[in-house]
Amino acid sequence: MAWPSITESPLVLVPLGSTEQHGPHLPFTTDCSIASAVTAGAANAVSGDAARPVVVAPVIPYGASGEHQSFPGTVSIGHDALQVMATELVRSLATWAGRIVFVNGHGGNVSTLARVIPRMIAEDHDVAWAPCFSVGGDAHAGRTETSIMLHLAPELVDLGRISPGNTAPLGQLLPLLRKGGTRAVSPSGVLGDPTGASAAEGAELLAGMVDGVVRRLRTASVDQHGCLRDIGVAAALVPGAGS
């Protein structure tokens, strides 16, 4: 797009990902790929709504990925830098955008968004965030993300290196994760079991994530963390959970 293409006060969707290890079989850009696909799908779905036009911003490829830093190739900017970046992005976008919504594909970004977005709302900015959320999905580089990547970019999935990681519930692993990072609980970097993943399942999972973001956008109700509510999902989103 060129600037004359930007109509007055559009809804701006900002996909937010990470550059971090996703086991021996998935690329560092997994969260970016998923956030971008979910954002594009949601934009397409709500573009027919009469309220306002929709613009999709470029994906933000770096996030708070300190829990994966012991794996080579991971690039994390940390919570402080992410907080500053999100703040300045909102203040800049608000000069021409209507509502601004971050579509987050990395669980490590959640605690930062939950701090920044309410503060931006207090500054009278029309801003919120929404997760790429799958009910019952595993934590990191497991069946959920592997299936979605087999659907989106099968050429980037190393089928010969797919193997189970630590399959314990995330809640059980969190104390060790916070203390020693992902490597402390999974030498391969996988939290879950990617065996049995399929492109067909990935298409269904991606569609569910898109539908969830669309419901949140249309509900437009924001919780105390600045997250758009999904009236279709009863389970609460726990800050810090996810991949």
C-alpha cells in the first residue's frame, strides 16, 4: 500500500510474533507465521463489516523469548524493550488509526501486553490485544504448532526430526520454566508431542484461532489486561501461558 490507500480511521491489526527455537523440526519464525496467518484470516472476515476499513500492519518478528535463550538462534528483546516498542507503536498508529489490535502469537509476550495495553487505554487510545488461542492445544512446538505449520508451510517442517518432548501439563512445568528456561524441562525445546500432527488438523486449528479473534473483534469488550474477550470460550487466558 501507499499512503493515499489509507482511509480514515481504519481498524489496524498488528501481528506480534517472536524469533525463537521451536524444537529441532520447526523454524524460528513459527510464531510469526501463525500470528500473520491468523491476522490475515481475521482481517478478511471482518473487512465486510460496515464499521470501518481494516489494515494489516507488518508482523513484529521479535518478542520476549528469554525462556528459550539457551537455544542458539533465539533472538529475544525482553519485556522492557517490548514494552517500549508496543507503547511507541500505539502512540504512532493512533495518529491515523481508529482501533488498534495486537494479534499475539507468542505466550511470552502476554505479560508485557497485559501491562502496556491497559496503560495505553488509560491514555485514551483505542487499543486492545487478542491471542492466537487454541482450546486444548499443547504448549510449544508440539502437535498444535506442528500441525498448523504443516498446513501453512510444510516445506519448513523437518519431518525426520519430529519426536515427543516434555508432555507434562504446562502448569506443572511453569516453576522450573521460570527458574531455568525451556531447556531445564526439555532438552529438545519441545513441550508436547508433535507426532501425529497433520496439515488437515492444522487447517482446523488455524480456522479455530481465526474464528476466536473474529469473535473478540466483534465483541469489542476488553478485560482488565487489555485483552478482547471471547464470549465463545469459558476458560480464562492465563498471562504467561502459551507458546
